[in-house]
Amino acid sequence: MVKTQSRTFDTGDINFTASAMSMGFPLNDGKPCSIVQRDNGKSYARFHLLTLNMEGSITMDQLSSWWSNPDTCTDPAYAKIMQMIKAGIKAGGLKESADWLDFIIEYLIKQGVMMHPKNMADIPDFIERLGEGRIESQLCSFAYNRNHAFSILKESKRAIMLTHGSTNHLRLDEHLPQYQKNELLARLRG
């Protein structure tokens, strides 16, 4: 049984987020994602993952280290997930989660695995039929989790965090009147 976690690991990488979710790291229930708007006008998503997987067997520090240095990964399932993601990035053109699912199905077929889900909506049933521990399930769950993370990203667009440099941060509701946003941002900049 996993203890209640209050700390989160924050990342802007949707592929890392989906791979972590496939390894049993849930998004923070209270705040799964936020949008950060930098002082240069560009914005990006920051996903908030819990720091221990649901089994309590892997920490986010371990997973992040493996993501940065795949050769050091000691978990065979995560090593295979990372290999598949690397192959997908190398293949290129995988913008949408459905593109990733198509790639994963082709990837599995090339490895002689003929069982796969029909579409994104079929993935939960597919995983239930096969079992969560099977690599086919974990690879397909990557596409499903990536799709889920992207839908959460869309919902998170309302809360905006403004940054100035590397130390000053301010969270604003995007529905504030522009003059209030400007006033708060001016205070942030000093």
C-alpha cells in the first residue's frame, strides 16, 4: 500500500509523462497540469506526477535518471518503453497520440506480436484482457496515457503561471481583466 504523497515531480515532457504513467506513476489528482507562460510570451505545459509509483517499488528520481540515461535502466519493462519511444521519435511524424498508437501497433507486429487494440478507446479493455504486466499492455498504455495527458493539458489552459527570470513566479487566472494581469506582472518585474 502506497502512502499518501504530497510531493510532485514536475515535467514539461509529455512523452516522459506518458511513460511514467505507464509505469504506475499517477498525475497529481488536485493539480495534474499547469500552463506556464514565460516572460517572453511563450507558454508550455508542466505535468505534476506523484513521486512514487502505485506499487511503491520505483521512485520518480529513479525513473527520471533512467529517462536521462537509458543504458542505466534496470527495469526491463521501462527499458522497452524507452526503446519504443526512441524508435518512434526517430521515425518522425508522430504528433498525435493516435499516430503513436499506430506506430506502436506496427512496432509490435514487427516484433511478432499480433495482439493489439483496434483503437484508442479499445486500450483499457485490451489491457484488462492481457494483464497490466505484459509489455504489449505497457506500450499501448503509453499511447493511451499520452492521449489522457493531452486532454488534461487542454483543460489546464485556464490557470496561467507567469515567470520572470528563474526565481520570480506568479499564478494568474486567465479570466482576470488585462489591466489586473499587467499590474501583477509589473509588480513581479519590480
